[in-house]
Amino acid sequence: MIRRDGYVVWVQYFSRELSRSEGRRVPLRLAVKNPTADDVLRAASRLGWEARKLDLRYPSQWWRPSSAVLVRPDRQMRKSQLLLLLAERMRG
């Protein structure tokens, strides 16, 4: 989901415990165990991007507590590229 002010990035996108059909959006080799919004915030900060936490529930798993991060990259890119860069920073 893109908004005028950035991309909404759900923590589930990076979860090693989820399959692609359950919401993981990065390759398993880049996925992490129990990702948090703080992990995504730190990764965005390492990349020099603005980010802030959103208190939302993941639509396909609305019954579980969740969160998302609104990320503003410093340049135009596809969301898939943004997710890969964030995942690499979360792993390393």
C-alpha cells in the first residue's frame, strides 16, 4: 500500500514463521524470527529514511496484535525493492 507520505510496511512481511501465502513478502533467506516494528524502524534509520510506527492490525490476521511502519525512502523505488533493502538491514 502506498500513501502520499510513504509506504506502509507490515512486520509480517519479514516473518520467517509465515509462508508467502500467509503474508511474508521477502525471501526466506532474508526473513527473521519474530520481527517487530522496532526492528523495521532501526533498519529504516540505518538506511537514512524517515519512519514512524503505526498502530494497525494486519488485515488478513486482524485478530492478532500487530503493527506497521510508515517508511519514507529518500528516493523513488518500488515497494519490493524497499522491502529487500529493509530485510537486508534487519539481518545484518
